[in-house]
Amino acid sequence: MDYDSFVERAAEVWEEIPDALKAGVSGVWVEREASWDPEFEGVPLMGLCVPEESLWGTELAEVTSKVLVFHGSFVEVASREPSFDWEWELTETLTHELEHHLDWRSGQDDLGLEDDGQRENMLRRRGDPFVAGFHRVG
């Protein structure tokens, strides 16, 4: 999927999500380039939820975030996997990042714990030190 089509489809998928669930998210930004996991060489990041910290530290401030998706990461994965489903992965990425935002707003980080467990498993699988019992979290 070319960049312009990807941007258009990301906006359409985002608009399909109820506004009440998107409260506090300033929007979706599509980055042209790929983003890479800093700990795992060659592993692309599909998206990120980035907290906007300008209001943090004030008693009445709510968590606000922006969602990033990386078109180049989708291109990279699609080049490796002939059956890559752009539509499914885009929807999954946007809802995954939105779930991070909703967790933060609720004062929880359940999805973050699940992501951490997956990272620990990746460390275990490549033979690096990992946190014992990681599989019980998330």
C-alpha cells in the first residue's frame, strides 16, 4: 500500500472508532519511515502511543496522547511476509495504541505489562537474560 493510501486508510479506521474511546488523544500521525525496536535488531515497530506531557504535574490534568503509525514498518513487514494483511495490521495497531492510552487514563498499564512479557520472551528466545516469571504477568 503506498503512503498516501495508507494515510487515508489510517484516517478512515481512526474515524470508525467511537469518539468516547478517543477522548484525550490529539490524533493519529503517520510517519513515512520505518521505526525500529532499540533492543531487537531488525524488529520494526508498527506504532506507538506517545503521552503528551505538557499538562502533566497539574492536579486536574488528564493524560493526553498522540498515536503514531509507521508506514515504512508496514512496508518492511509486508516485504518479509507475502500474506501480510495491511488492513488487519493497521486496525490492530491503531486499537493497540489506543488501548495503551485508555490504560494510562485509567491509572493502569495492563497492556504495557503484556508488552513487557512479550519482550522478556523475546530475550529468553534469543538466549539473553530475562526476568524469571515474566509469563505470569500481563
